[in-house]
Amino acid sequence: MTAAPAPGQGPDRARDEAFLARVSGRVQGVGFRYFTVRAGRRLGLGGQVRNLPDGRVEVYATGPRAELEQLADQLRRGPGLGRVDQMEIDWNVPVRPAPDFTIGY
């Protein structure tokens, strides 16, 4: 039995897409990054989430479009302690191999 390839790898890589989202509201200090990593991993996506100096959170995610749309929906809701006021999402970003979903600093 073989393991499934990581996002951005294997024969389906050509079908992977990516987005870059910037989320504003009460999104720092409320577990938003950990919420995003858990959601991304659960969906089998690769990417990175990080806090921005201006108080927003930035999310780069890559994988199949359907799962990316599910992640985007979850980001719009955010974690229980957070509040999302606005989310800008750019679907026209390069697809970079991302074997895991991580927190960036």
C-alpha cells in the first residue's frame, strides 16, 4: 500500500490551484493560525498562514479547487473567539509545492 502524495506533488499536481487570502478583524491572538492549519490539514491542503504587522492574517493555500473553496468558507467564519470583518482572496497566484500546512513567522 502506498501513501497518498502530498499536495502539490504526484500526478494530479497539474490540477492544483492556489489562493492568497488576507483576513482582517479580530484574527490575531484568538487561535486563527492554529484554526487555519487544522482546517488546511483536514482538507489535505498545503500552505502557510502567518500574522501580518498590520493586524491581518495572510493565508497561502494550494490543492484541489473544491477543497480550497471549503477552506475559504471556513476562513470567512474563523475560530470561535475570532471575528472576521473582511477577507480579500486572490486566486491568480502561482502554485508552489507545499507538502504540509504550516505557520509562518
